[in-house]
Amino acid sequence: MPASEEQDLPTMTAESEEDEQESAEAYKRLLELYDESMRNLTEGEIVPGRVIGITANSVIVDVGYKSEGLIPVDEFMDRDGSLHVHEGDDIDVLLEKTEDLEGHVLLSFTKAQRMRRWTEVEKAYKDGRVIKGRVTDRIKGGLTVDVGLRAFLPGSLVDIKPVKNLESLRGQELEFKVISLDRRRNNIVLSRKAVLETELVKKKAETLKKLEEGARLKGVVKNITDYGVFIDLGGIDGLLHITDISWGRVNHPSEHFTVGDEVEVVVLKFDPETERVSLGYKQKSDDPWTLVDKKYPIGSRVHGRVVSLVDYGAFVEIEEGVEGLIHVSEMSWTKKVVNPAKILEVGDEVEAIVSELDMDQRRISLSLRQTERNPWEELEDTHPEGSIIEGKVRNLTEFGAFVEITDGIDGLIHVSDMSWTKRVKHPSEILKKGDIVRARITNIDVENQRVSLSIKEFMPNEWQDFADRHRTGDVLDGRVVNVTDFGLFIDIYNGLEGLAHISEIEVPSGSKLEDHYKVGDWVRTRILRIEEDEKKVGLSMRGVTQPTDEEIAELQAAAQGQNEPQSEPRGKRRGAAAETQETAHEEAAEADEEGAGEEQP
């Protein structure tokens, strides 16, 4: 005790002996208290104290010593700079020095906290208990963690599975186990993996009790792949295959789930030995196909959304799990659909008619075109056979010309229906694309969606003119248009051909016609017969004087301003009398052979 304080102690007075004795005893007790305080306070120990004052720089603490202790105010500041101590608070402090030069006791709050925390960490290490800490920084090889002391968490012990982004854990408060410590070196090593493994074992044991086929469990989406979703059921992962996500179409599992989603699933299969679990999501609801035949009978009108386009059609979702196919042939009455994308797009809302239903194969055929009346049936009503139409030539082919009758419906004018007598090789000889023509409907085939047209009756009828003007025995000049083994075909009147059979041609025995005649030669013939029903003319060159060179020159000059005679086209079309050139010639030859010898010169 300082000398000043000793001078203030009670002194002996001239009072009575009794007062003198009491004063001596009081003094003795004060000395005992002083000795006790000196005896109990040892440097380096943690002692209790009470905050009795706070200044700008220090916190004043009474620890029961002869003078108060001082602690820097910074030791009581939290991270945001706020003071977290008040007058009257009881705190534990470390006695660093019993007395400084000014007579104050030097104390430390943080060192006391640190020493106590070391004791707690050591006890947690020995007992295998879990402690909490906050991740403060990312360093080489792992993370630093504040557990009241600075500790190290190796990257390999952060989680059960490798963590790619350790930085993401910064600032998180987590639980750890102490796996190594050295107080002398101030070294503490933690493991979060050990905590998670312990929790995983507990969860797994609880989950195994619940796992059985048909059970409904809640889990968390852990990973998503192209073929399914892995769900953490609690210590055990189950696979939800893409085919068991929905009764409907699933292009990718990510359309239905995201990592971290909490979902309820049905256990489809569980193997206790391998601990493999197959899960289902769609099984939580009934299979919609069980009622399809009742909800969507054949002929019913349905509404749906286009979910997929393929080369042969479009798939339409009528309801979740129920899709129907609109084949390309059922998309339009009049258009030949080659690419479904030209008619529909994914996402389109459509109306269709159920045309076929196969419950066993789970297939529904839909028709888009049947939602409207068949325009071919309408055509039969509005343009019956025999009707005269006027339309534009839309296209030319080798066998004819297509003419637009109504929007989307074309009729065919076969080459055999373009002229009464000419052998039209190509329709471009008569028509060109874009021409407006008049034609008569000669046939309507609704089932096969075909219309046959003819323009012959609107063209000059050379055959009738010839039949009216000529008789059997008339001599005619003409040009050879075809040379065959059995005779010559000769253009005798504006493209009208007659046949001179080989028996009616004077050629040396054993020689061939092609040795004496070629296409384009001018010859003179006599009419043997005119068959109006068959529209055939039989000719003979026997006894007929052939034209001289001068006459041939005149015939050629006269023919220059006229159309060249053409051979008849090959093939035959519905409602047309066209034949291949060889067949026509053979039939004509047979007819001439039957009449050979008749009307011989």
C-alpha cells in the first residue's frame, strides 16, 4: 500500500482504552485484506472483474486489487466498430502485470478469451465434439476459419465430395471437428467432412428404415443429367429416370427440375444389397391412357399443342401424357405437304379430329384437314362432270398441262385431249404456262383427288373436216412421219395420220421399208378406207404415181407456213384415248392386215 494510504489509516487517540483496542483490530483486518489480495492475484492468471468505467481509450476494471486495471477499448470493439461492453458488466480478464509505472494493474480481455477458447478447443478435440466457426478467407490449400482462434480447414476436408469453388464458402458459419492441434505452435486443423460423414450415417440409417417399394419420400435434387435426375433421400441417392418424370414428353429433365428443388417421389425399386434406388415422379398420378378411348373416341374433335415436328408429321399433346400424330397426308386436302414445318410450328395450338385409335399400341392418329369439308366433294357439287371451266395454266409436264379450277385444286389436260388429230409430243406445242384456257371437266375422282380436263372441243376438229371432205379412193399427198416394219405412217391432213401397210407399198421383195423411205419424205397415196368410229384411215401406194421433184418442191413450200405434223404422245391418262406410239401403230397395222386385199388397185 502506498505511503499516502498508510498515513490515512486510523491512529491512536487519547480516548479510552476500549476505543484504542477497536482501532487496532480494524487496522489489523485491513492489513489482512491487503495481504490476501496480494496472495490471490498472480500474473498470467485469468481472474474475474467488473467494469467500473469506460474512457475514450480504456475500459476500467476492478479485479479486487489495491488499484483498478486498464484494458484498451479496442479489445471490446466488434467488426463494425461497436463497443460491446458496459459499466457493471462482469468479465474474465488475464492479469498481465500486477502494477505498471503508474500503479495500475495491466489486464487483457482478448488474451483471457483466447486462453479460455484454447481450453475449450482442446476439450472438444479430446471428447470428439463438434465446434462452430466462420470461414474467413481462402488460402493456399484450403480455408482459414475463425473458431475463436485462427484454424485451418484443408480443401480436401471441406466436403464429402470435392468443392470446385472454395471461395463460395467465405463468410459461412459451419460446424467442424478438430482433427489436430498444437498449442505451442498455435496450430489447429479442422475437418468439415468428418461432421458431414457422421450426419450422413445417421440420415442413411433413418432413410433405410423408410425405404420400400411404393413408399413416398421427400428428397432434394442433387444432380441433373441427360438421362435423369439424382435425388438425395437423406444419406442415399436415388435415380429418377427421364422416362419416369412425366406421362408426357420430356426432352430434358431440366425442363421439370433444378438442382436444390425439394420434391416428393415414389420408390419404384430398392436393392438393399447394392443400395440402388429407382424413383418415379409420374407415378404419383394415374396413367392418362387408361381413359383415352372414353375421352377421345374416333371422330371426336380435340384441341392440343404441337410438341414435335418430324419428317412424316407433327405430334400434338392433347393432355399431359397423351399425344397424337397428324400425318403429312392429313394436313391438307389440296396441298401436297412435304415438310410439316411449312404448315405448323412447335407450340402452335391446333384443333384436329381423331381418325384412328390403338389402345394397345398407345397411338392416336389425328387429322387436321377433316376439321373442314373436303373441297373435292365441294368441287363435285359445284363443278360436275361436263362443266366448262376457265382457268390459268399453272404447270406443264411431259404428259399434259395442269390448270387451276379453284383455289388449291388443279385439273389435268392430257396431251391426248389437246387435239383431235395431232400427235402432241409435249403440251408446250399447244399451251404455255400462264395461259388462260377454257376446258371441259371429263372426270372427277374424289377419292384419288384427280380431275381430267379436255380442250379438244374448243379446238378445230381436223378429223371431222377430213371425213366430211374425203371419200374412199381419193388420192392424197402427204409426208412420212414414221417408218415401221409393217408400214408407213403418213400425215395426210393437218396432222391427221393414215397408215400405208407394207402390203400396200411396192418395194422389191426381201428389202425393208427403211431402205426406201425416211421420215419427212413426200409420198402420194390412195384412201382405202375411213373408219370414223376408230378414227383411222387406211392408205395404199400401189398403182399410185409418186410426186415428181417439182411437185415435192411445191408441197414443201406450201407446208412451210403450216404446223409440222407431230407424232402421238406415249402413255394413256384417265378419260383419254392416248396410246403409246408403237401400240397405236401396231393396232393400225393389224387393222390393215385384216383388210389387206380389199379395195386393191
